[in-house]
Amino acid sequence: MAEKKEKVKKPKKERKKGRIKQFFKEVIGELKKLSWPSRKDLVSYTLAVIGFIALMAVVIYVLDLAFSEGLTLLARL
């Protein structure tokens, strides 16, 4: 008859340590797969974002002026 092998349980501390070690190995593996943008691309993307934010700020400012003037005219009636 075949004998059943009993599983030897590791203490919780060792299992937790192994999981943490495995987690960081996987994180490092994933970081190696990343492709970072070149400096030129990064500057280009940054300027595009800053330009878009400036444009939206102007749009919001104009809408704020329009609504405040509209409410002022309504309050005078």
C-alpha cells in the first residue's frame, strides 16, 4: 500500500516572508518590462498637458465671467 505523505506546514512567519519576497521579485520583473518615453517625448507630452490646462483655465474664466454678468443682469430685474 502507498503511504500518504504528510504535508509539513511551515510556520506563518516563514510563509509570509516567502510571499513578500515573491511579490518583490515579481514587481522587479514587471519594472524591467516597462518602456520609458525618451526625453524629447516627455517634454512634448508635458507641454501638451500644460497647454491644455491653460486653455481650459481660459475657457472656465470666460464662462465664469459670462455667468456672473448674466446673474447680475437677472438680479437687477
